[in-house]
Amino acid sequence: MSDRALHIENLGKRYPTGVEALRDVSLDVEGGEFFGLLGPNGAGKSTLIHCATGLAQPTSGTIRVFGHDAIGDYGEARQLVGLAPQEINLDWFLTVEETLDYHAGYFGMPKRERRERARELIETFSLTEKRDERTRTLSGGMKRRLVLARALMHKPRLLILDEPTAGVDIELRLELWHYVRRINDEGTTILLTTHYIEEAEQLCDKIAFINEGQIVAQGSSAELSATYGVTGLEDAYLTLVGRKELSRSVIQELAS
Amino acid sequence: MTAAQIRFLTLSRREVNRFMKIKKQTIGAPLLETFLYISVFGAALGSRIDKLHGIDYVVFVIPGLIMMAWAINAFSNNASSILQQKFQGAIQDQLSSPASPLELLLAFSLGGFMRGLVVAVLTFIAASILVDLPVDHILILLPGLFLVGFFFAQLGVLIGVRAEQFDDVAIAQTFVLQPLIFLGGVFYSASLLPEPFQTLTHFNPVYYMIALVRYGFLGYSEANVALSLLFLTLATAALFAFNLRLFSRGYKLRA
């Protein structure tokens, strides 16, 4: 099995509407890495993730997950990936525990192992009191925690987090940061998309900027700042999206 | 148990669990509806209607009602379940799993098939208590009913996958399915119809399904039993192949 967690080559995705969401995207995420994908709304972040998890079908290019072709050998590839999507997509008919149990069942995990794993994650994500409640009765923060717990149920080697902290309060955001950092330390590769520059800076070893369906730059936070000739990741990002005038340094200058 | 077996069992369990959790609506309501039909058309009106082909009217309609219950429940369960999961986005959980298109299609089909089976069996038991309902050709009846259930389960999957709003399912059920079933001869013998309706009925595929099931119960058929069975087998296989192709292409399921 290849140690490269994700290998994307010349990936293209054109929707039937004619929208070209991804254009010749090539990207490598090494095993054990914490990789960030940053870009404005509509840049192609979610499409890229959906292509890697089978929720969207690429029009061209190849995707390999730990060496397994995500299209031709999708069974093996998907087994190794856990996805926590941007939109909460919980099943209203299921309880918290059932949500986790069914998910692991879809990935072929035996009953006893499912029970143990569900118990462990329910505890870790402080959902014990709600384990028998239907998902629609949960608060927004609980739903977000459950989505993450579900992605982890089948012990994926590559965890994909699509804007996991969008709309959550500060405590939960920090809690999630602690948790994902811990599982990264334990060896799980993480691909994170986010709008929060601070989140990417805090967590990611490597970051790629995606804009208009193309990877325009990648490297560490310091490397990206150097690429754009600025002092921080936020300014590098603002340069990318052509909004340098919004830089905090410019605003501070104006204020003084 | 292998990983593939666990996966298929879980996918199917999710579909059965869904309708069992709301069984008042998914089992209770259709049972009540079937009993109302039996009461009105069988007991109340039936006493004023002569025997049809030597069979009491109430006994004549019950096989058609059992078939109708299985068909409509198989259809509406699958169409609703898939559309609901698409709406919630919850279907992504199954779609991003290692499950193959065949496993997904079979599991989604099984939910409605099982719900139809439960309603049909309960209707049969209750009807057998109320009237003397014969089972003349069980070897035709069982495959006939299973094929009808599977055909409508497939049709439900197809409509669920294609549908973009709940109206789409309701329209298919109210304006296509129910007229075809009602006009297929659940409540009457097509031979009693004046022309051109008698001939037109022969173009209704449900007519042959009802004829088949009625033959299985009562030993009486207006249509050629062997041909009906063959036609139903071919139609079910074709619809299944079509659905499998849609699932393999990810039609309206994968972007």
C-alpha cells in the first residue's frame, strides 16, 4: 500500500450545467500529513472532496487513496477514507447510536467492534446522554460532533473534514481542534477545508490555495507568505482573491 | 460474516428499520385502507352483486387487493425513502461507503418489498379469517406475488431517484400507478366491461399481474397465465437492469 494518502492528477470536473468546477487539479497529500485546502466559496473545495469520496464523478484525471484508484478500485479506496461533510447530513430516522452503528456497518465492521467503537466515540464527543435520541433533536453543536464521530467510526486512515467548524461556537471549535490534532498525532492523515485562516495556520503542516477550480499555490504557511511577498497566511490569501485592500495592516494604517 | 455481507445486511436493515419506526403510517394505514376496501366493495356492495365467474364478489376482489397492497406499499416506500434521504443528504453516507451499485440498488429495493410483504401477509391472514379464501395454485401465486412486489419496488426506486420534490412521487402514484391498478381489474372482471374498454384493459400491464395473482388464489384467470408470468418476469428483469445502469452511472445520486 502506497504511503501517499491522496494522489490527485489532472483532475477535471464539469457539471452537466456546463460549470467547470475543477480544472486540471494535481495534488499530493502524504501519509500522516495535516493538509489544508483554502479557497473562496465556489472555488472547488467541496467538489474535489466529493470526487475523492465517490459523491461526485470526475470528468477527467485520476485519484488514488493510499495507492487505490478511487474510481476503478473504489471499494478499497473508500474503506480508507472518512468524510465529515460541510452540510450536516444526518438521517432523521436514526438515533445517535444507530447513526454510528449503521455507518460502520456500511463499511463492513462486525457488530461487537461497532458497539465498542460507538461507545468510545459517543463518550469522546460527549454524546452519552443523547445516545438514544433521534438526530433531529440534537443541537447544532451536537450534530456537528456526531458528523465527525460518524466519519471516524470505521477507523479511516484519511480523514476529510469539509469546513468542520463552520458556524460552531468557540469552545466547540477549540475542542474539535484538540481532537483532530490528537488523531493526526496518532497517525491519521487529515485533509481539511476551511474558511478560517487561523484554523489552517494552527493545524496544517501544508496548505494549498484553490481558486476557480485550480490549485494556484501550495506549501507551508511561511512558504505561501513568501510566495505572495506578504507577512502572513491571511495576507497571502487576500492577495490570491484580489482583496489586498482588506488586509489588517492596510486597515491599521488607515486607522492611524 | 464477511465485510460485504455485513454491509448488505446493514444497508437493508436501515430500509426496513425506517418503515418499522413509523409503522402506524407505513403498516397501519395501508392495512386500514385495505380493510375499508374489503368492507365497502366486498361486504356492503358485494352482497348486492352476483357471483363473478362462479365466485363470491368479496372473494373475487381480495386477491387483487392483496396484490394492490403489496404493489403500492413497495412503490411508495422506496420512492419516499430515497427522496427523503436525498433531501437530508443522508444518502451520502451509503454512497460514500464501499457499497457497489448492485448492493445499493438491492438494499433500497428490499425496504419496500418487505413493507409490501408485511401488509400483504397481514391482509391475507385477516381476509382468511373473514372469508373462505382458497389458495389454488401456490406455485404460481408465490412467484407471481414476489415478482409483482419486486417490480413495484424497482419502480419506487426509479421514481425516488428521479424525483426532485415530493410532488414528483405523489404525481406518479396518483396519476399513473393508482389508475393503472384500479383499471387493471382489482374490483371487477374485465370481461364485464363494454368495448372499447375491454380491449383497452389488455394494454394495461397491471391487468396481467392481477390475473396472475387471482389465478394463484382462485384458480380462475382471464389472461394466459404462462404468458403473464413470462411477461412479468421480463418486465421486472428489464426494469431492474435499467435501475442498475442508473445506479452504476450515479444518475441523480452522484454529482
